[in-house]
Amino acid sequence: MKVLFAASGWPTHYMSMVPLAWALRAAGHEVRVAAQPSMHATILRSGMPAVPVGSDVDYVAVRKRTLSHERSDGAGHRDPAELRDAAERDEGGLFGAWNEATSAALDDTVAFARAWRPDLVVGDTMAPAALVAAHVLGVPGVRHLWGPDILGTSEGVKILDILPGYREQYERHGVSAPGDPAHRTVSPCPPSLQQPGLPERLSLRWVPYNGPGITPGWLGVPPPRPRVCVTWGTSTTDVLGHEDRTVPDVLEALAGLDVEVVVTVTAAERERLGPPAPGVRVLESMPLHLLMPGCDLLIHQGGFMTALTAAHHGVPQLLVPQLPNQVSDARVLEGARVARHLPAAESGVDSLRAAVEEVLGGEAYRVAAARLRAEILAQPSPGDVAANLAELARTGP
């Protein structure tokens, strides 16, 4: 069959779908990935063919513009009723701005789908064009999650009903999509980290993929001391810029401890850090999934896909979230005892050092991380899910 993936402009969101795309290709199906030009290099590096749709959207600029409203409205939290209320008020145009940005590739995606005629369409939650195209063609449309989410629930449907411009996208292309427009929701989020009471979803084992890279030989040698990895989301750095001084503070806190420190940053971040201190390895744009084996602790900004990559390898975590959605994700992970959540306002050097010592010295974090890893590995593989979706395409929506 033919499968069309629609990716939003966030590389990490696409990367979460790559293992499923690989599985579909390995099963003999044709796969195309529709995305805006800025995503093409990321798609090609994953081994998938890209289809150009729409023009680029500066998501960082949109996030900067809406961030103050996210913080004041609490739009990053996961409480369904409050999310619905925030969407209905949409003060500052927060939801409208994101809807406009994520629909930039809609018309081109639908046009390509009409021409190529896929049997199945898959998209991440910020690529609504996927589900619109599926309804236009009358084929199954699949929503691919990347973390805890209420979409697919009755509360999620209520939010979609009042989201500015959302239903109009379907009507403009001659179709309607009452209720939840997705025929299936694929979730790589472990069930224990999802909200209770959710409808049945197609569970998918999280297979970490953070892009291609070369594994240094020293990573295969067990370290003589606990290995602590520090990483920071590219989007967090881009959105906050010099406002965020967390990484330098983290490195200062680690300097007084008997640990091996590995930092993976972008080229811009590396320039900001300056020369590394003795005992600190700084790697530029190293895929995180290559670093996790052999690590004893991951310190990061609270991105859920980063957290799942560590969880796949049973690595405890210290989260210092900066953005509203990161705060809500950090609370979920701390509730599962796999991570220590240190609010940004409390993340001074002394408190960071104390939190590191707590996680490294606490058996409870290692036990919880091992339990979450076992749960992840017990979920259906991408190959299993690919077979399930092939059957869905055969029988129809």
C-alpha cells in the first residue's frame, strides 16, 4: 500500500514517527513524507523520501510571540477542562496563532494526496493536514502522539470544536469531521504516564531516534565514575536565548562532584559555553540515543521525547523545565519517580548539586527507571503496529 506521513515543522516530532515509517517501508509499503522545506534535510537523513508542501513557518517566532500567554494561561498543562477554557477564551490569540502556523502546508498536502492516492495517512498532532487529507480521500487517518495527550478523548473533541479555524479546514476542502477526526491514535507514551480514563489507543513501543551520528569509541568503555549526560532542547534555546542560563549552572554544580560529564549541544550553544572544564566532554549535535547506554543520569529541560529516550535505556533523570508544556511533562515524570523535577526558579547551583546527589544516590530512581524501561519494551513493536495499520487500510476507516 501507499502511506503518506505529514510532518509538522518540529524535527523532533517527525523523529518520533521515524521508527513506524521504517517499519512500514520494511514491510514493503511505499512511504512518502510531506513537509515544509526546512524539514527536508531531517527527513532525507532518516532515509525517507520528502515531498515539499507549503512554505516554511518560523515556529520559534510563533512560540516567542505566544509564550507570555502560555505562561499566564497555563496552556501547557494537561488538565482537560482548563485547556478547553483556555482555548475558548484564546486570550492573546494563542490557539489561533498555532492553528494558523500548523495549517500552512494544508492545501499542498491535500493536493499531493489527491494526486498520489495513499491508502493511509499518518501525521503528528501539529500536522492537521494529515487528517484533512485522509477525510478528503476517504482513507484511514492516523494521529501519532509523542507524549501525554488528551486528543481522542471527549474533552479533546470539545477543544477541537472551539479551536479557532480547526473545523473550517475540513469544510474548506468539502468534507466534515465531527467528533475526533482521527480513525486511530498511535501512542508511544507508556500507558502508566498517560492520564487515566483515556480511550483505547494503539500502543507503540518507543524506539529512540534522534538523527544519524557516529559513536565515539570511548562510549563503549564503562566509565570509572558515574556518567552524567547534559542536554538541552534546541527549541528551548532558540525560544529563550540568553534568558536561560541553566546549562552553565548545571556544569558548575557538577564540577564539585565525582562524576564524568558529557554535554551534547548545538553549535550555537557550544559557543556560549566556552572552553569545557576539566573532565567535561562537549559533543556537538550528538544523537541522544547514542549517549544513553552507560549513562547513570540525564539532566535536561523536560522535553518528553528526550525523557522517553532516557526511559528506554532505564536512565534516571533530573528535569529543569523552562516552558509551560515542559513543566507539565516534568510533573508526570516525577510522579512516576523516574525523574526529579527542579523548578527553574529554584535551579541555583547549590540546589542543582543537591538534586544530582539525590538522584544518583537514590536506589528508588533506578528501580523506577528500570520498571518504566520494562513497560516500554513490553509495548507492541513498530512492526506490529505497521501490520495493524495495514489491516486498517485494507478494511477502511
